[in-house]
Amino acid sequence: MTLPASIQQQFATDLHLAFSSAPRSISPKYFYDEIGSALFEQICDLPEYYPTRTELALLHAHAAEMAACIGPQAQLVEYGAGALRKVRCLLDQLEEPAAFVPVDISGTHLLAACAQLQLSYPTLRIAPVVADFTQPHDLPPHPTHRANPQQGEKAAQKGRRVGFFPGSSIGNFSPPEAQAFLSMAAHELRGGGLLIGVDLIKHPAVLHAAYNDAAGVTAAFNLNLLERARRELGAEVDTAGFAHSAFYNAPLQRIEMHLLSLQRQVLRLDGHSYAFEAGETLHTENSYKYSVPGFQALAARAGFTPGQVWVDEQQWFSLHWLQAPPL
């Protein structure tokens, strides 16, 4: 699939802005071209990378409880859908889901994943949306709900729009950005709710290992952002002149990922030149870690009503049910 012109132009605009700013930083959403998405799927299977296996274990153990929160005949919207691996746990437990709407910026990767999912769930209506879910986007029509509240809770839940945002991707946003996204989701999901994965504060050694794997897959994932700029935008950059750098910033409770310039070098894009000194970085990602009460307070400020929470025995990861405002 050819990258939509609007996304490609936005990538170029944001890269120019990143290269010309101080400090330099760019959104992690640009990691996820076809190659980057495949690399991320490899990261999810690494022994050091605890979030995926921990969240999957929670989903396998508690999917029936989560499906009960979602309710029957729901339109399930997955933000940043990726490989559609985790949603299978919910689909196996949901009662007559009306539709599944995966939203992802990587079109080729998304459509291939949808084709595989359809083989496993041949009667499920799948309506993929290729879009940046952090920006205004179009979804299929909101399910209509005319159940009489006097008919009980199950009837009141019937046919709602419910969001699914696994993988702790909410940590990629700064707290104000996270609140803005959650506010948007609260409006988009009104009448329903959101099931969201949130990584928890833990020992820095566990975090360091997760983002600095011995096989170097995370490094390749980080460096692919510059490779993508070469492939799609014709940027002149020597990726061998940069190194992957990831560390835990304890005061800000976040992992930071950077591309570290190893020497003085000049990058060129669309006729513009940008000098990097040795030691300067391009900040490519944050991954904020939360406490359960801290995230619930954030969700409440965005308009959700926090509900049930599922946490693993090591207290490493959490899944939250958030009730959206009334339709």
C-alpha cells in the first residue's frame, strides 16, 4: 500500500520541525511504517519485553469479566490496532459483537492483519480505518441504542461503541497529551466505555532491559525512523552515524528513547540542511509509567468514570475499564 499523501506530507513537515527545534523531538507514531510495525511485533516476543506477555496473561485470565463490562452486540474500536493479536482474547468472549473497527496508521500492516483475523472469525464484520487515531478521524456510524433502562443493566449495555487500547501506548503521550486523547475518546465512545492497558511504575532495571534488548531489535526499530525518512522522503542521512539510546527518567516516571548522533554530521531534507553535533539527540519516544490511582485520576479528569482494574501478581501492568459519559 502506498503511504497516503497527507500522512507522507505530515511526516515531512514534522521531520523538518524536529530537525530545526531545540531540543529535537518527533512523535513515535512515525515508527510504524510496514517495516517498523514488523519490528515492533518482534519486540513484543522478546524475553526482556514484559508488557506484551503480561497483558496477554491478564486478558486470557479475565477476558470473560472484560466482555461482561463491554456488553452484547458492541461495536469494538481498537486504537493503534497493529497485529490484532490481543483483541482475539476479547472476541472469543464477546456476545454477538456487531462490528470490529481497528484503527491504525500503517495501512499495509493493518489490512494484512484484518485478512488473517477474518479467517478466524468469518462472520465478524471488520471495518478497518487507516488513520492516525490521535487526530480527528471517521468511524462507521455510532450504534443506535434504544433499550429501556428499566429492562436492566444487560439491556442498557446492548449495542454500544466501546474502545480497546491495549499495549500501554497511552504512555507514549505526555500527561497533558494523554488527557487530551482520553477526552477525545470519551466523546467518541460516549454511551460505552474504554478498556485500556497501562504500564505501571517498577524497578528501573526491569524497564532498562525491556527497552535495550540484547538482540538489538529495539535499536533497529528506533533507527528505522531515519531509514523511513530516506525511503519515503529522500532524506540524506547516514544511519550508521546514530545510535539507539534508551533510559529511565525517574523524576518524570518515563522511559525516554533517543537517536544519539555519534559524530558531527549534516542531514538534508527537501533542500534544507540540519547539523547534528556529536552527542546531540533526536528524542523519538516517551513511555510514561503510572500508578493505578494516578491513571484513574487522569481518566476521571478526561471525563471517564474509572471502573474495574486488573493487575498481574508482580504489579507490573494493569488493564482498566473506564465508563464513558452518557450518549
